[in-house]
Amino acid sequence: MNRKFLEELGLDKEVIDQVMAEHGKTIQSVKPDDYEELKTAKATLEQQLSDLQNTLKTKEEEFSSYESNLGELQKKVETYKLKDLKTNIANQAGIPLDLAGRLSGETEEEIKADAEKLAGFVNKKQPLPLKPTEPAKVDDKDAELKKMLGNLTKGE
């Protein structure tokens, strides 16, 4: 109930004041005895809620930084696992450990296939180079001596 409603009904100001005073008494009698305590408790709870929301925001920011750090650490762990796998496969294939980093592939099967190819090249016995057939530049003085030495080693 409000004054405007009563004025629209055409009541006098004095009658409206009396009605409003009586309505106020009724409202006051219906109020619980611990009304002020409830108001104080409500204000306290609202303050606690506000504090908890601020704490939650702070913790969310901390969590997001932890989450990004976790992502970086997981990438590092995967890198180390791949490096360890390549080293083990290189060791099994008989490839020098210096070349283990050159193995390519993302899965164990791909890396093993690459290691087998590389091992085929690395573990091959290379034939010794042939003796050069070009005559070495020598003085005329020493040329005859070298020719004679060459004939002696051939068995002539």
C-alpha cells in the first residue's frame, strides 16, 4: 500500500495519514524480533560472498598460469622422450650416438625404419681408395731412384 494509491481513491490527507500510520504499526508488529540481527547477518554474508568471489578470481588467475606452465613442461617431457627413444634405437641399430639426433620420425616404427636406412650407410665397409696412377712431381734426379724403387716393390 502506498500514498499515491490512497490519493487516487479520493481520500483526504488526514485520512491517508491515519491509514498509513495504522499500516506502519501492523508492519512493525509482523516484523520478527531478531530483524536487526538478520540484517546484520545478511550484510556479513554478502561481505563474505564478495571476499570469496575475489579469492576465486585470484585463484583462477594462478590456475591459468599453472596450466600454461604445465603445457610447456609436457612439451619438454615429450621432447625428452623422443630423444631417449632415438638414442635407444640408434644404439640397437649400431649407429654412433652422435648421429642419433639425425633420425627422423614421430613414431617408434618410423624412427626404426630411418635407423635401418642410416645403419646401412654407416655400417658399410668402404673400400680403400686406389693407389694414385698419376706420377708425382719429382726432380729429375730423384725420378730414376723412385722408378727403381717402384720396380723393386712390384717384384720385377
